[in-house]
Amino acid sequence: MQPTSLVRLAPRLAPPAARRPLAASRLGSRALARSLGLALGLGLALAALAACHDELAPDQEPAHPERPAQLAAPRCVAHQGLTHCALGAATLTPSRDGASLWVGGLGDAQRDGVAILLPEVTRFAQTGDVLGPAGSSLLARSMSDGVATSSLVAQSRRGVVELSATFTGASAPLDYQARLYHLGARVGTLQLGQGASLPIVDPNEGEDFDADGDSDFHIDPAGACIWGVALRGRAAVRLPDGRTVKVDRVELAEQVSVRGSYPYLTFDRIDYLSSMGAFTLRAETTR
Amino acid sequence: MSCAVSPLLAIDDLRDLRDLRGLSRRPSRAARALHVALALTLGLAACSEHRASRPTQSTTPEPGARERRAASQAVPAAGSRNAYGHALANLPLERWPEVRAGKALFSTSWVPRGHGDRERAERGPASLVREGLGPRFNATSCHGCHFKDGRGQPPRDPLRPARDRGQDEPTGAAPVLLRLGLIGPGGELLPEPTYGGQLQDRALRGLRPEGVLAWNLRLVVGQFADGTPFVLRAPVPRVDAPARGPLHPETRLSLRQPPSLIGLGLLEAVPAQALEALADPQDADGDGISGRVHWVRDPDTGLRVPGRFGWKASQPSLRLQNATALREDLGVTTSVFPDPPCAPGDADCLAVDAASGPELTDLELLQLTRYTRLLMPPAPRSGPLAELARGEAAFTALGCARCHHPRLRTGAGADLPELDEQELEPYSDLLLHDMGPQLADDRPDGDASGREWRTAPLWGLGLLHVVSGEVRLLHDGRAHSAQEAILWHGGEAQAARDAFLRASGADRAALLTFLDSL
């Protein structure tokens, strides 16, 4: 249709600008990034803010609430067959063999990171080292049609990594479940209220805690959104009864209540934002 | 808040409206200068309306506020773009798979026959793709015009390069259709002989689209009693590049924007007797309002029933509304309408191989319809109590409630128990009303005249800009705010509109605050 009018009845969106070549990060090698990752704990991003939760008052909500900053010139590369775009001050550097993607320039967990553009999928999994050192934060969020469906937040402090999740499918804040696994077996289940977090600690209670892991996200057949973190190295969770159980995988799972729920079916984007300086993405799979 | 009066507007008394007609594609230099001045003034007016109408919203209902809330409704997340897409709050868990199944059909992208595998491979392993689009169509999915169950298109993600797909790419422009028709010898509506009842402006490769929908803008300027000026715009549609020759010179054209989909199942469950009780076709009470039920024949039952859906309440049920939209807008057939939307004589369209059976099965139509029946209207939101109370009082005092009836109640014995005996706040009587010449499309539909329109429900009004990215009201989307929509009211609503014009700025602002809270 072609409105030939004084005032268009609706503005047309500007097309995306042409891609610019990536700038190499000054932070240098993977080794530096890794040493940062060996420091204790993670800082938590404030996931409940606009980036991962769409419960904003209208006067705080920008016209496109999920639009990251600095989109005048998208900086995107291909990795694992998927388009990855830098967000905020982040820079992307693919390895020569295509096996990994280094994401640098990460100083702000609400702004700096990478957006992974997906086809319509119900599952995404990545291997990498997105969990950072003490004092750093990770925010991972899934999006569908421009709306955040869910988010995972990992905040590191000395000796502990706090994991939490938010889900936007319910019409009101609901509890969610933390499912704990070790060697393939469920070793615990916890109910967490909105805003509550799951502390991951060193089973030896050491403060030099190197928690790192892979992450995944999927929407199950019932429509529940589920974040998974596969932990490498020593990791445990303190249960309410005082026991400490070793874990190598944690799932934060939405509980579909139906009452006023929104039926998410697929998602089409995953963002990872962090303040840890840099992280590396490796294998990525979708379904 | 009022705007400085532009010297170019030369504001006159409202009874002497100026009708600036016929803006062409290439306006003169003087006209362009006037356009700029009017656009600037419009921008000021829109800005002031926006600030006046946006209440402070909290996510927690204040004690005592909005106590009348149906069990089917719950407070959605404030400011959520999902606000229109939540299932009824009293839905039992065992019905959740039905909602998801219907949502999947609603979100399905329809593609030409033979293209399904390729499209699935390109869109993703979980993509919802079905073959059967067209041959002629206006959209490729329900979702494409009713994004997030509202009345807009999906936004284009600025991170994604535009795909040159030709069929499915959101353009950023609001979706709108063009209905066509001629007046028959008995005053009945007949399809345009070459193009039928609706212009399908997209087509499968190898077919020419029927035409290009375009429009000029008609501007109307006026002022409130306190001197505050306003400018209204109405699209005057036309068809450019008609594929099979010009339209009949007496063709009636009517732009139609998609309605929002909230609370439709609840509206469907309001008993006919309740609507009859609200009707007063002879204006027996002398209040100037003569709303009437649009009686239509339900082809499923053969019975004469109230029409409820569509801008002129032409459709008696959601099932028929959905089946009609599938055929007319997507070219998808069902057992209700097993033939594609090819106008008589459209040889190219008729020559396209037809499917051996309906492209959407009866079960799937039931699932899709069930989904649209189970969408929850968002509950009113809290705000400054005094302002809301003043606005609600103005809503009644100015006469708005005579047609935008605040409350309805569903009947008992619905096939879906969630719809049974629910108190609703739709702010609509679902009746036809003469809205005057300014809103007339002169295209009758069934028993509805060219000046009559069904009272639009107002629930969810304040979240429309969040869900759909902008506010577009009235049948052709001409009104970009509730204030503009009020100013277009005429006919039976003339008195209410005039009262609004005479109201103080504070009362007008309070009314808009109240409407924004719905």
C-alpha cells in the first residue's frame, strides 16, 4: 500500500545500516579473558530491569523495549551458522577455524554483550565460558517477537555464584523451580520466589571458586521456559535443610500456572550481556 | 494543556468546519507550506494530548479501586507488550494445551503450495509453516495483522537484515484492508463485479496483485470551546494500478483496520436478550440514542441472531469471523468457505490449482477459534484516584456511557465454562449506531447502513500503544488518540461530542486519563 499523504498513517522503520568491519579488541588474548574468568564468583546483573523483564511502566518503556543501545550500525558476524551481533560496547572476534567467538569490551551487564539471532526454535544451547569472576555479572535473555520471554542472571561474589531467573509468561509474578542434577540424577528441587536466587558454592567451601559452565534455554512442550547451566569444576548447592549437594547441572524452570498465562511457543533470539570484560562462545546448537 | 494557535489555522467556530479536500501526490508549494504548518501544529496537539492522557500507573491495584473485576480477568504486567495475549485467568490447567494449539495456528505463516519445506528450512526447526496461501491475499498469517493479538504488524528487528521475501516482511506500516461494494437496486450490498468484496493487494508469484491500495488525507480543523485548536485527518482511499481494469465508478470503498482480539469469547457469550434490552431503535426514551441489534442469519444454524463481530457487527460468531478472515485475508479455505477468494472472471486466480480439500481442517478451525475465545481482556489499571473518578464521571455526564455501556454479563451454559456468568467491563453495547456523515463509508453491510457502526469496546484501550506500537482507532485507523476518536463522533453521538468540545480542559484531560486506564 502506498499512502500518498501529508502525514503517513504509520512511520516506516529505517532499514538497518550497512555492516561495518569488526574492530579487534585491545583486551587481547583468550588467556587474559580466561584469567579473569578464574577469579572468584560472578557479579549479578540486575535482571529485573528493562533488559530482561517487560514489566515496565509505560512511561519508562522506550518505543522498542528490547532494542539494545547503539544500533545505528549493527556489527554482526557469523558463528556456528548463526548471526551474532555486538551489543553496546562489545566487540566480536571469530577464531580463524570458526570454532569460537571471542566477545570483548564487556563492561556493563545491561548493555554490553552479544545478540544471537535465531530462526524460530524451541531450544538453544551453547558451550563457552560466560560465567565470570567475582564482581562480574551475566545476563542472558531469550526473546520472541521483540519481547523478552525469560532471563537468567548470574552474579558472582567471593565464594559464591548466585543464579536467578525471571519469566514473563505469567500475568503476575510466580515462583519458579530450581532443579539440581549430579551425574545425570536429580539431587534436589527448590522453590524460588521471584527475585530469589540459587547460590552455587564450592563444596569444599573454598573462596577461590571457579564456577564456569555452559548454558541452554528451551521451551518445553507444556510451554514452560527453562534455563540450564552445566557447571564445570567443583560446584554445590546448600539445601534448606542444611545439606550441601554436589551439582554439575542446574535448571531454573518456569511453572506454568495457566491463569492469565501467555503461551510462548518459540523464541528467535538469545542475548548474553556481561560485565566480565570478555567471554568466549564455542559450540552452539538449536532445535 | 493547550497549544499555541498557529496563525495559519485561522480557527473558526466548530459549526463552520473547514474541509480541506483533495491533497494530491504533488502538492503545490503553498500547499506544502501549509502542510508543514499543519503538521507542526498537529505534532504539538498530539504531544499535549499524549501528556494529558497518560496517567501515572502502578503495578499494584490501590485498595478499593476497580473492585468489579471478573474471575476471568487478572491484572497483566503493567506496560507489557503481551498484555492482549494472556489466556483467561479462570482457565483450568487441562485446557492449556488447547490454548497453545490455537496459538500455534494463529502464529502459523502460510506459504504457497510446494514451498513448505524450503520455508521451514529457512525459518527454523520450530517454525510454524503451512502451505495453502492465496492465490490472492492481504497477509500471510493472523499474526501478521494481529501482532500480539492487537492490531499491528510484527516489528522489524533492526539487527536482522531485511529478507527479500516479497510476502511476509513487515513493512512498519499499519495493516489495513479495503472493502469494496456496490449498492444494488434494493439497497443491498453487492460485490464489485471485477474485484469482489475486498481488494486483495498481494498475490502468488505469477499473478498480479489486484491493485495498490493508496489514499489521500482529508483534513478537518476545529477548536474546542476554550479555543484550543485541533486538526483531524481522515484517509480517502483509492486503488492504483487495478490489475483487471478500473473499478466500477460507483464502487464504495471502505478502509478497515484489524480489531484487537481481547475478550471476544466473553462478548460472544453475552445473551441476545441482554443486547436487546440495551437497544432502543426508535429512541423511545428520547435521549437521541437509537442503538439497534444488527440481526444476521447464522449460516451454521439458520437462525436469526445478533451480529457481534466486525466493524458493522456483521458476523454472528467468532467461528464465522475467523473463517471469513482466513479466506478473504489469507486465501486459506475451510469447510465453511471451501473456495478461494477469486472474483468471478478472475481467470488467473481460478486457474491456480486448488487444494483437494479445505486447507484448514474443522478441528483446526475449532482450535483457532477456541484460542480467540479464550483471550483475556486486560483489567483496568489504577492511577490517581481523584483524576480517574473525575474522568469516569465525565464519561457518564457527557453521554459516552449511553453507547459505550460499561458493564455486560455473560450467560450461563456456554460450551466453555470459563465464559459462564462473567461480569464484564467492555464499555460497549455491541449495537449499531448512526455515527454521522464524517465517519460514514456509505457502504452498507447486511442490515447496517453506510453510517452505522458497532460500538467499539474500549477495554484495553490504554494498552493499545504498548501492544501495537501506536494508537489507531475507528474503522480506518484515522484517529491516533482517544481524543481524536471522540472528535470524529457524530450522528447519535453528536451531542456527546459537542459536550466534549464544551467541557473544560481539566474535564477533558480527566476523561482521557480514565480512558487510558481501561
